[in-house]
Amino acid sequence: MKVKVTGFEWFIPKFTTSAAFCEYLTALSGKLYEEHVFAVARKDDYWVGVILTDKLAKAYCQKQKNGDKFTVTARQLDEGTNIVDFNFFIFREDTGRGLYQYYHNSCRPNSFHHFFAQRFEVFKAEQSRQAQSGSAIAEYAPNTGLATKKNASLRYTTIVKLESIGNLIDQMSRIKSFDFECTTLHAVEEDFRPVADYAKRVSHHVSFHKNKFADEVKGVVRTIVSKTNYFKKGKIIGVDPSGREVAYSLMENPESISEADYDNWIMTVNLDSTHLVESVQNSKIIANLLALADEPRVKALLRIHART
């Protein structure tokens, strides 16, 4: 099994800052949220963190080989223990971009985003309550009065390669919107075409009806992004079968920035709740992610500002 590392973007509303939200998360490190525990801390030029997910199973099956034969037996976990998935990440507050590590059956990138988007809603509500009560200016968020704006939520995308988006589109129940740039400049309306002579780039935004032509829309968007000879980059926002929003930024870079052997990575995990933040900061996996972020191709990706 492989551990994969992918890129992501967080779009923080203007009523606050990335640093303010991450400081808020640091204060919550170690608290249990259903089956999840997380920790966030600053290290060098990044915010670093982990999200741990408890598995409910108290037993597992083990296969024992003996030549060309085998046996399968059940094993019970020790009392007070359970299997846990680990997902580490790093995040640049100045650009809104980061790296996220995951593997099969662990917390997928979109679930990771959704979890912290929920934390952001609580963060926003706490700031609003403090503002309405006339208390002192909130510790974590400047300009708190703007927190009630319609779009004042954490938005996010997972960065994927153009060639992989077709399968992701197939997994959506519908597409909400599609933003894209092409390598050729061409405007739909005749009156706008002269502008292309002077434009640095031309971007397009298309939104779709909620309950109409879902399959047709998916097919058309799939066709457009498959034409990589003129399609440059874009962003697709859709809805998965469970009704949760999913978002992908499309770029000419690998979906998996890096892959490693799961067995090698898991043997480096060593976390202690008595000093959880420090053990995350000193984690070997965090060190691996920071080293990866310093590679020229990845550094260039992470230093591009996330755009709305």
C-alpha cells in the first residue's frame, strides 16, 4: 500500500486571517470530535498538523501463509486500544496552499477539508458572538463584524492533474460550477473578441442548474477537460453522492506529488497526547513533508497564492 501526498488550497475569508484560524486550531489541539482528534502547530514557515481517526473495529483478521496453503484467523485488539488512521499536513499561511498525506481507507482529502471547514464555522460563530455581546475584540480574528457575510466560510480545493479529473467527475452526483482558462484566447461574444488581442489571459465561469441535466453537464465538462492540447487550468465544484460539496483545482502537475511505502511511514509515527503539539512538530512525517515542500517543483506550487 502506498502513502500519497497531494496539494491543496484553503481560501480564508477576508474577515480574518490564516494565522488567526490556525492559532485557534492550535488551542483546540487534542480535543475529541466524534472519531477524530487533531493537532496544529507552527514550525518554520509552515503550520503543521495531524488528524487522527479512530476505527470502531475491535478485532481484525490475519492471514498466515504456509507454503501454498494458508489459514485465516481473527485477532482481538488489546483492552483499551483501537486501530487509528493518521493523516499529516503542512500549510503556508501566506499563500493558502499546503500538502496533505493520505492512504487507502484513511481520511480522504475532501473529508479532511470538510472537517476543518466545520471547525471554521464554529470559529466564525464564536467571533460573531463576541462582537454582538460588545466584549473586547476577539483574540483570534480582526474585523469580526464582517463574519456574517454570506461567503464568509472556509472554501477549499484539492489540486489534481488534468488527466485524473474524469474519474472524479464520474463520482459526482452533479457539477455546480466550472471555471477554466484555455491556452488560446477566444471570447464567445463577437463584441468581446477584439479584447483578446490585448488580454494576458481569458477566464470563463459557468454555473449550472441544481436539478437539470446533471449527467449531460458531467459529460460536456469531461469532454472539455480531456482536450489538454488547449485546456490550461481550471476549477470544478460539484456535489458527491452524500450531498457534500467537492472542489478540485486542475493544473498540469501530478495529483500525487509524492508516493511512499506505507509500512515505512507508519513505523515513524510516535505521538503522545501529553505533549501532542510538540510530538507533531517533531514528527518524522512532518519532516518528510517539509523536505518535500522544499524541492523546487513543489516549492513553486506552494508559493502560488490560492485564488478565489
